[in-house]
Amino acid sequence: MGATQTEPTLKLGKLEMARQRLLQRYEHQPFVSCLAGLYGCQWRRYQITHAQPGHCCCSKLECGSFALIVLTFCLSLVFLYFWSEAQNDYNDFDWFNFGNLGFWFPWSIVLLILAVFLFTYVAVLLLLAVCLLSDGQRLYLHWCHKIGISVTLILSIVASSVLTDLWSKEWMTVLLSFQVTAPYLHIGGVVLMTLLSWPIALHVFRINMRVRGMAIIVLYITVLVTLFLVPLGMYSPCIKERSSLGTAPALIGHRGAPMVHFVILLRLFRFKHQPLNINVFFYVNILLFIDYRKYAAANISTNLYVISQPWLYSLAWCAGAHSVATNAVHILKNLQRPLFLMTPDEYRLMWTLTDITSLILVVIIFVFHWWRERGLALSVDSSSVIESGSYRQFRTDMNDVWSLSNMSASDKQEPSL
């Protein structure tokens, strides 16, 4: 008898919990309406549709639009990163255009502003889509945004292709920048994957298609584990003990030299101990592998030119270069220590804590969504069993909530007299 009375009570508690979720959903409805309005110009509540349990979050067309946003986001990020790291040679780029066009204009700055604008636009749309997916909403991208995304994708591809054709050596500068920024890009990637675990877990446990759900989980875990293990194969001259850091490279004023070159001043002492200087020029990719301290031990001085950006000067400092030719003496002379310098223990602690924290949060998020969807399914199954007076009162409250949420739709459909 006691067990019989306890079972309806437990089911009633689950239904009450479902009622609270509906109330909370109604309370934050204006925020969701704002997100849907910015993403798909759906500013009215009756236009917003919730993804049904067991079904996909959007139609095939909208899935394709979301995939296009992700692709455009990646390519625009590559273009922005490439051009922002090429600031060391903006002056050469503007002179190149001046020689071809016959008039001076800061094309490098215009291109940087364009890259920032395109990336920001795509990033905002991607953020809106992720927020809507996190709330379980069905996606609908307005046709204006679809055109904007297509234009952004085309511009990113064309700009990257043209710059690669005219200035292919600049990709070596991008590779150099990874030696400085890779530790921080790793943290940013882990944080991004941790945030994406919320909408991914929500839809994995909501859709009925187990094959697709397992494919999403396997892909997500593969990317996440790869990011976790990236620091094991990472190298950066700026990750070193501070006691092993040499003196700052001497600054030599310079104007008009193209790109970043590597110069070796080989000092050979002959019979009268008079130095003979030999300049040997390489392509920029040699900078990726050279340890300048070995040349210092062999009485060989090294000079890099042209270096005008603090991050590139910091990299040369950490690598042990003796001097650099620069167009920005007034900026580089103020650096008291290399940028991004950290000890191996500090970096090991940083990426270990980042990976462990991310792993714990991802597990908690997946377990929470599994528990919530399972509890919600049990609440729906028990709704047809209980017909007590308390449940009828709860059902009335539910009807009140739904009548409030559908008020705009009824007003829209009611004919005017």
C-alpha cells in the first residue's frame, strides 16, 4: 500500500520538475527571440520552433548552411591570422603596390580591416547558431546571411590565393609565429571545444539516430584528444629557463630591405688575426630550425633583417641571435624581456591544468545531458498514467503556460472584425 502511494508521488514530482522547466523556458524567451531575430530575422515568438526530441536540430538545407558557416569561419580565421602575422612586412607590401599602381595607399591596413570585419561577421553568426542549438532551437539562417557567408567565403579564398601567389614566402613567417603563439592557440582551442560540448551533448542524447550520434561523439572525442596531446610535440624557443636567456640582440637601423633574411658573419682569423666577414643568405624557412647559440660558440655572429614586430624580435632573442636590422628601433628598444617567455615547468603546469579542467567539464556536461534527457523521457511516459486531483491542477497550470507562450500566435491567426 505504501509503495502504491509513493509511486504516484514520485511521478508527480517529475512532472512538477518538467513544469518548472517550461516556466524557465518561457521566462528567457525574449533572449531566444533576440538570438533567432539576429540569426534568421525571426523576431516573433510564434516563428521560433523548438527541436523535437528524437529529431535533428534543423533541415538538410539548414545543416548545409551551418556547415558553410563553420567552413567560412575556419578559412576567414586562416586569412586573418596570416595577414595579421605579416605586419612585419606591411611596408614592403605597400611599396610593391605603389610600384604597380603608381600612387601610394595603405593597402595593407585596408586589407587587415577587411579581414577583421569578415571574421567578426562570421564569428557572430556562428556564436548565434551555437547559442540557439544550446537552447534546443531549430536553426533558420536568413537568405541575406547566406549571401553574406558566401561572399565572405569567396573573398577569403581569393585573397589568400592571390597573396600566396604574390608573396608565398610570407607563409614562413606564419610558421615562425606558431613557435610563439602555439601554446596560447592550444589553450584557445581546448576552451572552444569545451564550450561546444554543451550543444553537442544536447543533440547527441536527443536524436534517435544512434549511428549519427556515435559518429558525432567519435569525431568530437578525436579532435579533443588530439588537442590534449598537441603540447607533447610542441617546440618554442621562448619556453626555456630564464637563466639560459642571452642578452637582447643589438638593434641596427634599416630601411627598404625585403622580407626576413638570415645573415651569417663568419669571422675567420688569418695570420694577422684580421676578421673576414662573409654574408650568406638563406630563405626564411631556415629560421625554423636554427639554434643561434651554436654559432656563437663557434665565433659566428648572426644577424636577422628586417625585424620590426615585437613578437618576431622576441623569437630572435630567445633563439640567441646577436643582432637584428629593424625599422622600429623606437619600439623594440623598450622591450625589457621577450614576449611569451615562460619556463618549461610553467608551461607544463599551464597545459596540464587546462586539459584536466576541460576533461572534467566535458564529462560533467555529457553526464548532465544524459541524465536530463533520460529524466525528461520518464516524465513524458508517466504523463498518461496519473489522473489524480493534484495532477489535474498541475495540468491546468501547464495549459496556462502554453496559452501564454502561444498568445502571439493566436493573436496573429485571429481574423480582425
